[in-house]
Amino acid sequence: MNPSTPATRREARATQKSTGKRSRRRAGARRTGRSRLRLLLLWLLGLGLLGVAVAAGAFAVAYSRTEIPELNDFADAQSTILYYADGETELARFTGGYDREDVTLEQVPDHVEQAVLAAEDRSFYENEGVSVTGTLRGAWRTLAGDGVQSGSTITQQYVKNYYLTADQTLQRKVREILISVKIDNEQSKDQILSNYLNTIYFGRGAYGIQTASQAYFDKDVSELTVEEGAFLASVMNAPALFDPDYADGNQERVEARLDYVLDGMVEEGWLDAATRESVQFPEITEPQPTTAVQGVDGYVAQLVRSELAEELELDDAAIDSGGLRVTTTIVEKHQDAAKAAVEEFRPTGEGTDDLSVGLTAVRPGDGAITAMYGGADYQQTQLNAATDARVQAGSLFKPVTLLAAVADGVDTLTTYPGPSPMTFAVESGEVDVRNFRDVSFGTLDLRVALAESVNTIYVQLNEEIGPERTVEAAIDLGIPEDTPGLGGDLTNVLGTASPTLVEMTNAYATLAAEGERAQPYLVARVVDRTGATTFEAEPTTEEGVDRDVAVDVTDAMTYVMTQGSGVTSGDIGRPSAGKSGTSENNVSAWFDGFVPQLAAGVVMYKGDGTVPMQDVAGLDQVTGGTFPAEIWGEFMRLAMEGEEVVPFPERVGVGEVLNTTEAPTEVEPTTQEPAPTTTDEPTETTTSEEPTETTSDAPTQTTTEPVPTTPEPTTPAPT
């Protein structure tokens, strides 16, 4: 018998009962386990729902408490743009570190907008301002230790640029999300896209789509082609990786990125496949400096800054980032002529390393500065040779004395003898005056004596009228009364005063305007970012000298151009008047002159303005009749090309003729008349042994004040 088999029926029942009980217990256990699992799942679901509710509540509270902040400094900053006198052609700009110019969305072609969406946020017009998947992906990478990741929509990028900072923190990211959702609810998609396009960085110092268009393609955003717009969309946000001119390897990266953008435009239905196939990689321009303090035009820009500060009382922040549109008086043709003339005739080679050249042009009867060359590069030296440097004017003051004499009744046909040397009595004793190279002349009228720049004749004239009249005439022409060296000594006719180039050129412009004196200015018009005109220049003019007196002096100055140092300037194809000037020891050389429509001046000096210009570019002496006259002539030819040829008024004949012969004698000097660019021109400078250079009797030795960067010579200049 099987031991496990029940022996009796009772045992069998007992066994069956026992077995059945165990089976029911196991089934009950299974039922209890399933119940507990259901409870756990329900509990977890409840917790999840509670968490969602809490999170939603927290988000709602955070959202309600989040306010859209004020714009950051960058968002409100726009470049101030300077224009030439036409009001359209850009001359320079102040960026304050952010080169940006706002445009409306209507100015941006549709294909450019679509390229940006294809590159950055294809669901822009459908999403709620944030991308859940992008945000979660960025958060995961952040938690994984890869740094704070973006995953940002256009709205989020706009919020970061416009309202926040670029800080890489989780707190800033959460705030960005909250503000983005609020912005998406409060601003239209077009407004968001417009602000985004005006603030995003494209590289090359360019913020915003308009400035980027100019930086990469030298054109307005409205003129961008499909490939150009797609290129800008490709480089935005990471120009260091995609600008081909920034680093090696960028060309390959940007080509791949461009394909991604163009393919995305096709996928979204914004670009047809045929056009996509025809698109070529666009031709981009070389990177250019973006600030206003570069090169020749940097001097103009800095002078504009000074005028804005003075006329409109603007501080640097308002000028740099105020979005102003400033029309200057600079004529592009004249400015180009100034650069070309200096480039062509500026001396090169031996002794020219520290040579400075300044050129400026002024419109007679108005005062508008139409050209300014203050130096080759503002980055290299900030001293403006046209407005800051003060060096002695030399013989440029002879026409000033002539003006005073004619106003006092002396006819320009009046004659004087021109021996050399001549001794003159002064308060402190006597002073000897010599002509260039001690050349003696016969009797000359004042016109020819001006052409030959005869020192002894013009000192005689100054003695006759009184040297204080020369000072008064200088002031009448527009030279400031406080000009260093503008004293009433007898030799002031020889140019002991040290005006700036703009001041001296403006004085000659008064003669060109037949006696009408004007105040020089550079800013013609200012428009703020709203389009409102906040400043309009009103030229300040008044009668400086009598019209007939100015006409007769101008007539005398035409002799300089036909038989004096002005011959070096060459034929400019129209009547002109002018005068050269060279100071003691050749430390400065000038040529100033004019036609009826334009006055221009050139100054040249070496080092700080006290270094003799000797042995320069093959010349033993640089005088006003050499390089300065050549530069002046070339400038006038280029600037006045195509302009009407206007004659000067005929000589009036003011005053009384004294000491004249029947026909004024045009006596040649005893030395041979120099050819252009020679150094023995009798009107330009003096020899070192000339008594007037070292005499202690000339009071200007103590009245000429040095400018820190261009100290004045301490002895009077005899020519």
C-alpha cells in the first residue's frame, strides 16, 4: 500500500479538507497582492496628478508674479549714423560697442524672414513662445553636466536679447521661459520677430539684420537676394563658427548650414525646388572697421561729436547709442578729393615719417565745412591737423595787412621799394627785416609785392597803417581775437600768429564771399530715432569787411596764382586767388586759396610743430609753395570738376595810389624764379641769419602760446 494513500475514509476527508484550505489561502494571497498594486498605482497617479496640479499652480503663481522687465541697455541702443551733405550716403557711425540700426518688418523681404524661421524656429507662428521638447532636451543636457543648453525658440532668444542677459544659469533660463510665455500672449508674432531681427548678433560687430546686410553685402536689407538672406540666417547666433572670414574651416560649416536652411525652406513650402537648385553661395564682402574713429573720416566724426555735445548738449551715451541721424556739411566729392590730393602729393621717403598734413575746405558766405583731412588715421593719432594744430601762419598774413591798408584808403597800385635788409624802429629799439635769401627788389606795387612775398615792402605798409590795424583786420575776417601770437607788433604782417587751419581758411573764405563773414560749422541737421528733427543749422553770417575792399584784395591775390608761389598749384581751369606761407626755420608751411564758390587750405608741419622741415623728400627746405601748393591745386581740380567757372569781380580801385610810377613795375627778383617744388622761392621762408628771426625786439616772442601737442615756435616768422 502506498504510504501516502489515506487508510480510511475519515483520513481521506481530512486530507481533502486540509488540501482545499491551502488552495483557498493561495488564491486569497493573489487577490490581496493585486489589490495592493492597484492601491499603489492609484496612489502614484494621485501623487502625479497632485504634482501636476502643484506644478501648474506654482507655474500659474510664478507666471502671475512675473513682470516683463524694462528693456536692457542694449535693446534700446542704436547706432548714430553720420551722413554726407546729401543726407543719404553714410560717412561714419557711432556704435557705442553695439552697431545696430532698426528696420521695420515691412522692410525685410519675406524670403529673409522665412530663412530665419527655417534656421531657428520653424514652428514659430504655431508655438506658445517656448518649445517643450527643446526645453526638456536643454534641461537634460544641463543636468548631465554639459552646461546650460538652449533649446530656445525665437521668442526665448528675443527675450534673452531684449530683456535679460546672457548669463548661463538655470534661474535665468526659468525666468526666460516665464517671460517668453507672457510675451507671446501680449505681443504679436510679427512684433516679436521684428524685435528679434533687430537685436540678434550676426558677427562683424553687426547687431540686427540691417547692419548685418551692410556688413556682409554692403547693401540695404530690402535688397537682399534669396541666397544672401539664407546666408545671414545661417551665420546668426554663431558667427564665429560660420563667418568664412573669421576662421579656417568656417567655409565648409557655413555651406552645410546654408544647405540646411535652404532645404528647410523647401520643406516648409517657402521655396520651390527649382529655385533651390539654382541658388549659389553668395559673394560676401571683406570685413570692414565698423566704428567712426577710423582713418581720415575719424577726424570728421570726432568733430561732429564735439558739435553735437555743444549744440544739443548730448552726452557720450546719447551720441553713441541714441539712434540719431546726423547730416553733416561734408560733401563726398570734396572729401574724396581731399584724400586723393594728399595721397598723390604728400611727400614720401627721407624725413617724412613724422610729417603731418591737414586740409580743409569751407563754403564762402555760409561757413559749411565741405572737406576735412585731419590726418591719415585717427586711430594712430588723435590730433586733428585741421582744427587742433596751431603753427605760425607766415606770409598768409600779408593779405590781412593789405586788407587793413585798402580799408584805410591805400590803393593796391601803391608802390614801395623792396631793398633787403631794412631797419625799422620799434618800441624796444630797432628790428632788421630781410627778404628771402636777402634778395633786394626795386619798386613794386602791392599786388606784385604780394606775389613775390616781399617782406620789406609789407613791413613798410604795416608800419604806415599801424600793426594794430592788421590785428583788427584779422578779427574782421574771422580769426579769433585770442589766437596765440596775434599781437600788435610790427612783424605781425609776417605771420607770427598761430591760427588753426579751419580758422585761417575761413578767413580767406570771407574774402571769397566779398566780405561776408560766416561761422564754420559741420553739423547741418539732426533727426532722432522717432524721425523728428531736433536740430537744423542756421548759418551765422555778417559783413566782416567792406565788399569793395575785399574785391581789391582778392584781385591782388590772383597775382600770387599767376606769377608767384601759386604757380606750383598748376592750372585748375578757373580763376583763383591765394597765398603761401612758411614760418621761421620751415617749421610750418601753408597754402590757402579760393575760387568764388569754395575756399581751401593746406598746412604741413613736422613732429610737434617745432621741427624744421629740412631735407624732406629730397628738398632742403619745405615751403608753402612746394607740397602744400601742389596738394591745394589737386584738391581744387578734383573738387570743382564739372562746376560752373565763375570769375572774380573786377578790381574796384579803392583808395588813393601813393608813390606810383606811370605803370606799376613788376620787378623780377635777382634770383631766378623757381620752378614748381623748388626750394629757392623768395616768398616762402628766410635764411637762418635773418635778424628778424632772432631779434629780441619782436614782442611776439612772448605772446605765442604753445599747444601741448604742437608747441609754437618762440621767435617770429619773417615770411
